[in-house]
Amino acid sequence: MSQVTKPHRSTFIEQLASFELFFLALTFFLLNLAFPFLLFFIGITHLAISRVICTAMRTAKTSTCAY
């Protein structure tokens, strides 16, 4: 008499691992989408801050600024 095996039911840990992989992939995808915008934002912020510093240095007559 052969034994009938039950179909494999995925355990909670396996479901959690597959969800974690999906979540990880989604996170990387969204980071890749957002990365150029983050670089742009950092660049604009850097320009604004350096402009403020240059204006302050020009006011203090110690300007070595490019603009």
C-alpha cells in the first residue's frame, strides 16, 4: 500500500520570506526611480547654500567666490 503525500502547504516562514523578497525588490525599484530626483534636490540645495555663503562672504569683503 503506497502512502499518499499531501500537497505542500507553504509555512508562515516561507510566506514571510517570499514577501520579504518582494518588498526588497520593490524598495530597490523605488530607490532607483527616486535616485535622480534626490541627486537633483541635493545639487540644487548645495547651489543655494553656496550662494548664501558667497553673498555673506562678499558682504564681509572676503569673497573668493566664482560668482
